[in-house]
Amino acid sequence: QTRLKSMNPIQSLLKKNLIRQAPRVPAIALLVAATGMTGMLANAAVYEKADNSSALNTTTAWTNGIVPGPSDIAQWDSTVSAGNTTNALGGSLTWGGISIINPSGPVQIGVLPTTGTLTLGSGGIDMSAATVDLTISNAVVLPGYTMQAVNVPAGRSLNLEGGFTRSGGSVMTINNA
């Protein structure tokens, strides 16, 4: 008794090598390609906070005289003395991420009452080498389809006092660095 297998037309063409099957691509690779997240911060510049109390949307607030943009990292390090670690955002800004290393005192972004929203890209918030805490008083937004990590070491704290919006498709991972 012979058993006949029925093949759909695609299977028949594949078997005859008339067409080739595309390799399977993991869903995460498609997500990354579709959203353009590959290398989003590959060309990111690190902008060091200057030792002053200027609003963060002004060029004088940064050592190189340029306000960080959507693919850049805003960094607080030993350049900043304790008297200058609290700064008004000054208006809505979009940064690729924030890095807190070793300023002389706790960092506070936003002075009450706050104005503006801080949108953070895939660089997230890196406090893995932080010697101080970070407080963000302004509203914080994660843009859609952004994957970011927040690294906060033991003994340090990250305080979000303003509103927090996670847009559709964005993912935030909080790590104890």
C-alpha cells in the first residue's frame, strides 16, 4: 500500500530548488533592525557638566559649550563641586543617557517648581561608578521602542520625583551594579 504525501505548492518548489527559503531571523533582530536601535549610541559623545549652576539647556552648563543631544551622554564627574550639583533643566531636553561618576555632592536635575521634560534614550542612566545619589525632579520620558538599562550600585539611590512615562514598546531594565 503506497501512501501519497500531499505537498503545498511552496513545498514543491522548495523541493525542486526553484526557490530558496530565507533563513530564520530571531524576532529581537527584527525589532532592532526595524527600530534602528543598532548603534544608536555608537557615535555618542560624552558631555561633562561644567562646575556652575547654569540651567542644563544652556551652553554654559557644559565644559565643551554644547548642550547634549538625543544621542549624547550627559555626565557628572569630579569637575562638578558640591555647590553646583543642583541644576534646573531649563526646558525640555532629550539626551541619549546620563552618567553619574564622582561629583562632589548628590546630583539633582530640576529645581522645584520644575519646567520641561527630560527624554532619555537607550543610554539609560549609568550610576555604576557613582559615589553620590541622583534625583531627577522633572518629568522623565522613555521614547517608544527604546531599550535602556539603569545601573544603580548598592548604597546609592536614584530618585524620580517628577512624572514618569514609558512609551509603547520601550523596555527599562534596572540593575544593581
